[in-house]
Amino acid sequence: MSERWAIILHGGARKIEPEDAQDNRRGCMAALEIGHGLLSAGGEAIDAVEAVVRQLEADVTFNAGYGAVLNAEGVAQLDAAIMTGADLAVGAVAALEGVRHPVSVARRMLSETDGLLVAGGARAFAARHGLLDKETGGPPRALSRASGDTVGCVVLDRSGHMAVGLSTGGLSGKSPGRVGDTPLPGCGFYVDDQVGGTALSGDGEAITRTLLAARVMTALECVTPQNAAACALAHLDRVGGEAGVIALDPRGWMGWAHTSPHFAMGLASHQLGPRVALHQSELKDLLHA
């Protein structure tokens, strides 16, 4: 088992008001420390990803799980995905109601049925496996919070395996049943042990139309994660919109970039203690150009 491991996570690409900055830093650090502890002890990538995203889902600071925004009917409909880089297996759910941790439903799908379940099918699957929650609604401010951001995480474990996980409540006031980029491989995420991994946040339709995660992965075959993230974002010029990208390669090199005003994120590795930031300029000296 190698000593090398790494984790990079994000809490969403968006404008972060000054009064919310501390909560975003605190929330990213809390999730990062969970991943740091698991990976440094030799834990598996898939376990670390699920644990990190669950922590972000439990934090009302972020638009995921318990803190998710509501749709036009006042209901939280959640999207989530998880993927493993060794076998390219994907589990994803969309428009899922009645759970606090949709990423765990997606995780369960990896061992049951590889693919994407939507709405009633996803809820029925969660119910069969005892993953529904009696109380799922977040605080009242979730009713009016204007948000479309996602939380995500990419990790490399000491065995050389990678995984990615994401979760979101989608757009505030969205039409019931609306599905964005988050549960779609090649759009909001992807991971491959031989290439690297990426997770995105931002304007879902723009990310989906440009297959942004696929573009990051293609670039990772030739350039560093930092350059791959920046190059992929350039494709948004064609359709407009804002996004943030985190990327990680099998060497443990990390990259992140965003066109949004802010991008809450955190990173750590076998060589670097947990660090968090709200803008790409804060940690630029730590990334491989």
C-alpha cells in the first residue's frame, strides 16, 4: 500500500455573501477532516467519498441533503451520484424525495443496480433499503434561498483507487422533476483510476450541454488537473453560464477553477494538511500548473 493519498472537495460554485463566508469555510473543513482521517488511515476511496458528501449534506450551509432548496411546489427533490474509478461503476438518483442523504442511496445502487433511478423509482429503491427519513426538511430559509449549487468530492486512496461523489437540491423554485448535471456521468462528474476524476458545480444546463466533465477527463490525459479544469471551463463561453471544477489525477495532483464569484473548496493529501478557500486565488501556490 502506497503512502500517497489525496482529497479535494467543493461546497458549490456561487456568490458567497460576507456573512456566509465563515460557515462555508467551517463546513468545508469539517467534511475535509473526515476524509483526511479515513484516507490517511488507509480507508477506501468509496467510503471516504460517501462520508465526506454525507457531512456536506447534513450541513444547512450547502444546497444538498438537509440544506437543499425547494422546488416550485415547496418540495426538496434531490440529485446525487457516486462513481468508482477502478471499474467505472456508477450509482445515481434524481428528483428523489424523502431522504437526507441521497448520496447513500446512490452508493447502495452500486451493489444492486448500476445506473440512474429517477423520482418514484429512486424513492421505492430507498424505501426497500430502509434509507427513507421521516424528517427531511431543512430550516425555513431553504424556502427562499436562491441557489443552484452542488457539493462534490474526488479522492485517491492509498491503494491507488479513486472515487467521486456529488449531491444537490438543484435550482430553487425549479419545476418538479427537473434534473440537472449532477447525476449525469460526463456532465457533472467522472472518474477513472487510469486518468483521474472531476466534480463540477454551477449552471446545470450549461454544464450538460457542453459535457464539461468529459472535457476535463479528456484534458487530464495530456495536462495537469489545474490546466484541465481551466481549459474545460473555456467551453462555457459558447453557451454562457457559470461553473466551478475540481480535478484530481492518479499522482495526487489537484486542480480547481471557477467562473463564478466564489467556489467553496478544500483539499488535503499525504503531503498537505487540510486547507480550505472560497476563491481560486487563495490556494494557487499549492496547485501544479
